[in-house]
Amino acid sequence: MKVDKLLYVEWIDPVGPHDEWTKISKVIKSGTALIRSVGFVARDDEKVLVLIPHVNDEQKDCFGDITIPKGCIKKRRVLKCPT
């Protein structure tokens, strides 16, 4: 599979869960974080966007993939990929 569409995405990531016993007052104050990601588009459908930031020369292997639910995406922009 060839990946050649490079994308910049701003998306909302929920903060949590906490990995230890946590005061409820702290949990109530939890919010979200605006995340900025750049990567090659591996999948883009009605439910999710999958980005992969690292691809080998043969484009057979990748590392660092992330699946972002479409409802969390606030901004996206196609970037020019150097040739």
C-alpha cells in the first residue's frame, strides 16, 4: 500500500484515565487537550482517520500509527510532501 498524502490535523483528545487512585475533585476538573499531529494518511473513512508518521523506503512498514475518531477532528490540512 502506497501512502503519499501528508496531513496536518488538530484534534481534541480526552484527558485521562488516571492510572492511580485519584481524588474525585481532580477527576471533575479534568478536561481535554488540543493535539496537533502530522502523518501520512493510511485510512480515512466516515468513522476514523489513521495517520502514520514514519514509513520505510519500500512503504511496507510503519511506526507510530494513531487512530483519531472523526468527531474529535477540529482542523485538517493537506501538506505538500517533498519528492
